[in-house]
Amino acid sequence: MIENLIMFPEEGGNLIGFLIWPIFILVMMLYGQRFQGFLALNEIGRSLNKLKITRDKAKLEVIEFVKEKINPKEDPTNKINQFLEYFTIMPVNLDPAGIVNKIEHIMNLRDHRMKEEIKSLSPNSNKVELSTVDNVIEIGSALNFIYKIVRHFYLFGKRTKSFFIIIQLQMIMPLIMQQVDALNKALITFKQTQPIGDGIGPMIVGKLMMNKKTQEIAEDTLLTEYKYNDRKIYLMKAEGPGGNVGQPGLAVENIVKKMNVKLKNIIMIDAALKLEGEKTGSIAEGIGAAIGGIGVDRFKIEEVAQKNNIPVYAIVIKQSLIEAISIMKKDIAESTDKVIEITQKIINEKSEKGDNILVIGVGNTIGVAQ
Amino acid sequence: MNFRISQSADQVKKTNDLQDKKNKKDKAGKIYTINECGRCNVKSKKLFESGDFVYNKNVGKCEKCGSSQLTIMIVEDKIEKN
């Protein structure tokens, strides 16, 4: 049968079969790209459906959580829908000099406004409850934002029939869906105020801070002093067990400028994204400010370190994006004692008796006290 | 587009639910609160309860020596021990 299709008619082949191939090739040449675009659109559509379901489910969960957790005076549905649509306009960067302070101002304003709005829902709620609600709303808001952006490019690509927009979106969809899954998982963890992978830095420093007197050095940021091997160690982490990251940049500035502490070293402990193939919970040492986020805190720490010639050492605990924002894995938690040993080794090797050393536990301290 | 999305939403939800069940069965471990005795360092493990947090000092007494315990970690673990 197949032989007949590819044989010339005079050789006993089928004429229709003989014509199918050139027509098929011609059609594929003319409409192949459109066909590929159609398949890509279908694939994106399926992911978008999943994204929509996840977003809607998260929205309902956020509303239910707020109702249960802080028992607001009135129905919070409208207000939470409003929170999920909040946006932040970043400062203009045509003249970048001084932009970090402008970004800091905008981000602080955003955080304060959100906290005030949440507090207005239930003025009697405590700090931990309010910060947990803040974190949960932030996750809901991130899912809402991702959904809207993906939907925008999907519809735009479909309307304009732009093959390149569709294909680009199709290519990054697996990465987007991975982030969505991570956020979805994080929602459960944050609702129950459980420690997340990113909280390993505060957990390690929190262990050293236990049973010691603390002072608030910046908003939601605690500082402790203690003696170790004739050196003065300053320990710093965000205030737990609420979901805070604190203001480590401003705190370092305050230690050096307001408290006039001459620091010999800064040691930063943080979670870091692992590369594929790296083991979760593995530890790596390096130099430089180990801190993520928008860059304000890192800038401030680097600025203070450079002006005062303070070496900055970094210890990171490797984990994936999903592990960083979902319940802490045992492999990550078990790195605590090893990291403390490394920190003590750096203190002993890189400083002398009488020196001041600052150790910062960087990350979200949800579910981790001190 | 909206029609197509809403039409297949139920189907996707069913697929998701099945996938979630499969994932829960395959990957998700249980969440444990691990406490340690301040004196004899004996560790005890219990399922996580709302209100637990790391470095909580009010978690009862050690079964072995009666000293105060401390929560040292809250983790997801696949293998149930003890």
C-alpha cells in the first residue's frame, strides 16, 4: 500500500497518493509555523488554566485564613481583593545616582501601608499574627500578578497571531509553573507559621542568641552581644517567630554609625539557590554580602564594609527555590551545628582578641524565635 | 478564549487533584516538631501542631530526666522514626 503511494502512476502507483506528498509539503511550508503556533497556544492555554485554578484557590484560602486568624470586625473579602491588586511604582532610573535610597523609601512605604491596612482589619491582633497574614497576602498577590502577566501575553499573542510572542511564552512556561508550584506550597507553610528553608540563617543565629538579652537595632531586627574567645560577637537576625526579614542593611549602618562599633569582620549566613545536581543542605563558604532581595540591604552593607574596610565573609546553605519557600527540609535544618562550627572557625582565624565581629542570620524568620 | 478556559477548567481541576494526590503519596513527608532536653540532650519527635515554633522553651519536660525541653527544629521528613 505504502509502496503504491510513493510510486509514479506509470509504475503502477496511485495518482492521489502521488499528489498527497507535494501538497502536504506545500501546506506545511505555508502553514507549518501557524500550526506550531496553534499547538503552542494550546499548551500555554492548559498551563494558564492550571494557573487560574491555583490563583483562585489561593485567593479563597487567603480570605479564609484572614477570617480565621485575626477574626476581623467586618468581612475582609473586598479589602483582600484590593490588597491583591496593590502595585508599586519603582523610582525612575534615568539618573541612577541615589536610586537605592529612593527604592528603600518606596519599599518601606509599601510595607508600612500593607501592615497598617492589615492592622486596621483587626487592631487587637499580635505582631506574629499580623506578619503571618502579611506574608500570606503577599503570596496571594504574587500568584495573582503572575496569572495576569501570563494571561496578557497569551491573549496578546493569540490576538496578533504573533508566532514569536507565543513561542517565547511557551519556552518560559515550565519555569513560571515551577515558581507557581513553589508559591502554592509556600502558602500552606506560611499559613501554619512553619519555618521555611530560607529561614536557616535566622535559625542558626537564633540558636546562638537564645537566653541572651536582645535590643531592636532596626525595625523588626534584633541584636545581641556576647563574649566568645575574648572577642565581642554581635549577633543579628529578624525578630521571630513572625514572618519577618528585618532591615539588616539599616541595622549594620546603625551598629557602625550610631553605636560607633569598630567591626573587624562581618559574617553573613544565608540560604542560597542550588544548581541542579547540588545536594540540598550542602554548605559553601565565600566572600561578599550574602543577601537577596531587591538590593537595598546588600548595597548598604557593602557601602559600610567598603568605607570602613571591613571584610565580609559569607556562608550559604544550598537549596532549591521550592525548598527555600516551603517547610524546612531535615537536610537543611541539620546543617545548623556545622555552620556554627564554620562561623567559629572564621572568627578564630580572621580576628584577634578584643575584636568586634558581627554575625548576621539573613532570611525570613517565620516559625523561628531566638 | 474565556469560553475555552472555563470549559476545560473542570477537567484541569480533576487532573490537578489526581496529580496532587499522587505527589502527596510519592513525595510529601510528614511535618515533625523535634524537641531536645536541655540537660541530657535526649531528642523527642512529635507531629507538628499549630503554635509550635523553633526555640520554643515551653514544650514540656523530658521523659527521661524531667528537665525542660526546647524545640530545636520543625522539619519535613519522609521517614518516620521513634
